[in-house]
Amino acid sequence: MQQLVQRMGLLLLTFFFAGCSLIKPWVKPYERENLADPIMAFESHPASTKYMNHVYEAREAARGAEGSSGGGCGCN
């Protein structure tokens, strides 16, 4: 009985690993250029967004929430 369970476990494990090797990427290499398009960015102007984020952190004394270092007075 135990030998049957071991064989079934081995067979199940073989099917599991065979199924994992069949995973294909969702994005094809020739489709990646569409994801690199600037229109896909979260911000339209990354430099101005970074500056406004800095101003907000200095004004609200909310340093650290965005991962930056420094005091709440705006002086780095």
C-alpha cells in the first residue's frame, strides 16, 4: 500500500514539474516596445512630479512617507 502511495506521489510530482515548465511569458518580445512607450508612464512629466513631491514633503513635514531622507523643514 505504501509503495502505491509513493508511486502516486512521484507521478503527481512529475506532472507538477512538467506543468511548470510549460508556462510562457504573457508579453512577447515583439510586444515589449508597446510597454516601453512614454504614454504608458504614470506621470506625464516625471521631473515636475518629483519636484512637486519634494515641495509637498517639505510643506507638510511629511518626510519619510515617500522614501526620502531629511528633516521636515525642507533642508536636506
